[in-house]
Amino acid sequence: MKTILIALATALVLSIGIAYGQDSVEKAKIKFLISSMENIEGIKFIRNGSEHDGKEAANHLRMKLQAADGKVKTADDFIRLCASNSYMTGKPYLIKFQDGRTMRSEEYLRERLKEYKLNEQ
């Protein structure tokens, strides 16, 4: 019986450690994604038809992350729930580059996430 209790306690401690490690990895990915939006030069973040610079975009995404109230567990959750479209209108967020081309913020952030994962290896 004592051996079973020790094994269960060990398994519990290991699972908590793994969950904490995964949580911190996902938080680092989200921080990277927000930072990539904040620090890109010359872009405009288009939200509900209004253009914003990278710093304003990052602040908005941080606000949405905070408002998500714990629903965001992964970087994918962050992109899907906070950084893809407006809660109010449902319109997709866009990124407008200096050369005039635009892309959905979801696409842009998924590319950055792939970049992050490649650098992680």
C-alpha cells in the first residue's frame, strides 16, 4: 500500500511539473506573437475598418487576452480567440504592409508561430 501511495504521489508531482512547463511554453509563444505584432515596422493593424500601428495592435491583443478570462491555454487558442477577428462585428483583423498588400492577422500570426517553433528546435 505504501508503495502505491508513493507511486501516485510521484505521478501527481510529475504531471503538475509537466503541466506547468507546458503552460510557461505556451505563455512564451503568446508573448512572442504579441511582440511580433508590436515590433514589426511600417505595418497597419486594421480592426473594424480603422488602422492602428503595431503598438496599438499589441495593446489591443493584450486587452483581449486578459478579457478572455482564462479560456486561452495555448498559442493556437490566442490566435483563434483573441487575434483573428472582432468580437463586436466578427470582421477579421487585417495586417497592411508598407507595400500595400494585406493579409489576415490570423495567417500572419500562424506564420510567426511556425517560425517560433522552428527556432525552438
